[in-house]
Amino acid sequence: MSVLAGIAGNFWFSMMVGFFPWPEKWIEEYDAASSAITSGNFVVELLAVVLFAPLIEEILFRGMAYRYLAMALPAGAAIVFQGMLFGGMHGTMIWIVYASILGCIFGYVRRRTGSLHATILMHMGFNGGSYLFMAFAERWGESGGAILGGFLASAALFLLMLYGIEYRIGEAEA
């Protein structure tokens, strides 16, 4: 479930990047950074981006940073601060913006589940979803109907997964 939520989140965020009127300089930086990531050995790239980066980042941000911030701050503030820290280390302005939002979502999932397992899997799904999104964009990128359908379906699935986490945890607590 977490991996699927991550993949759906990637599609939704990736489409939002295309829909939002970013400054041209930010788009150029984003395109350059995105192509730099995908220009090496595919297996090494896949291991680094889909396996190791999510594992390390989740331990650092939702494990250590969130835990220590939650000791000193209300949970909501700890979620926002660790999300901003996570976003801030992502390089380009577009990545900073959506990684901050994503970091807050991962922080929320961490808080609700009480575990890093869901956020690690969600993050792996999100990063792996980039490769699926590139294939989707290559195949259907010119079709307005496919883009709109993909956007709506991924947004609905992502929000449904988050609702499922909230509902499932709420049921377990009752």
C-alpha cells in the first residue's frame, strides 16, 4: 500500500510541476538536474535513487530529525520543520518546494503509523515512480485526455491511500 501511494504521489507531483507556472530559471534548473540524475549507469542509478536515498533520508529526517523535533515541539510543528529541512536539501527550487510538501506528508505518515517502514516504502515508491512517470510521459505526453486522467487518477489514489492510513490507524486506536 505504501509503495503504491508513493508511485501515485510521484505521478501527481510530477504533473503538478508541469501545470504550475514556475519561473523559467527554475524550470531550466529542474530539467538540468533531472537529466543529470538519469545520465549514468541505470542499475547504479536505480539502486541509489530508489533504494539507498529513501532509506538514508527516512532514517535521517523521519527517524532522527522528527523524533528530536517532536520532543521539543508540538507534533504538527515537528512535521513542518522536518519537512522543510528535507526539502531544503534537494537542490533546485522546484525540488525544494515539492520535497518540502512531500516531507510533511511523510512526516504525517510517520506520526500516524509510529514507524519508519511505511515512509521508507512510500519514499521508495515515490522515487521509483519517477521512472514509471517518464515512461508514461513518453507514451502519452501529448494526449490531453491521458494527462488529465493520469492527474486525476493519481491524485485520487494518493489521497485515498493517505485517508486509508488515517482511517486504519484511527480504527486501531479506537
